[in-house]
Amino acid sequence: MLYLLLVLIIGAAAYAGWRAIRTQSDRAKTRVVGPDDDPDFLWRLSHGDNKPR
């Protein structure tokens, strides 16, 4: 009975480790900067390329 419990604990730990490694590898490697990240983006759309002073 003790061996069965030990096998279940080791199996659960291996599964949890495998899932943790898979979720880290699925993440994006670099951050994509979009128009929402630029606070002057909408201002430049309506006023051309002139920067606000």
C-alpha cells in the first residue's frame, strides 16, 4: 500500500513538472509593441507626424 502511495505521489509530481515546463515554453518570447502602447499614437493619427509640444 505504501508503494502505491509513493508511485502516485511521484506520478503527480512528474505530471505537475511536465505541465509547468509546457506552459513556460508556450509563452511568447518577445513582447510585441502595438499602437495602444504608444500614448501619442491617436494624436499623430489626427494631427499628422508633428509631435505635441
